[in-house]
Amino acid sequence: MDISEKIRILAIRNKINVQTLAKKSGQSSSNLYHKLQRNTFRVSELEKLAESVNATVEINFILPNGEKI
């Protein structure tokens, strides 16, 4: 599952549409739709999206031994 799919699920689980999520995160809906199509998000943008719905973002590299970086 790519990040765009996860963002759409984030909106659904918060009972809002992508347009509302965009507005809550301080960006235009067209900007968010374009990023969803290209699947291009900066970490800071993901943090704003999460913050707008009282969620957090966790990004990890997981080594073969299970260690998270």
C-alpha cells in the first residue's frame, strides 16, 4: 500500500473527504489531489496531514534483525 492510499484511508477513518483533509491541513484541495496522483509527499506534509486529524506519523527503516531506525 502506497502513501496515497494510506492518506485516503486516513480521511475515510476520520469521516471526512480528501477536500476537507486538504483544508484542515492548510493546503488547497487541488494541490493535495495532485500529490495523491503523483504519490509525492514530504515528511513535513505528512506530519501536517496527521496533525490535522490528531494523528501521528511514524516512519521507520527496519533492519533484518527487527531493529527500527
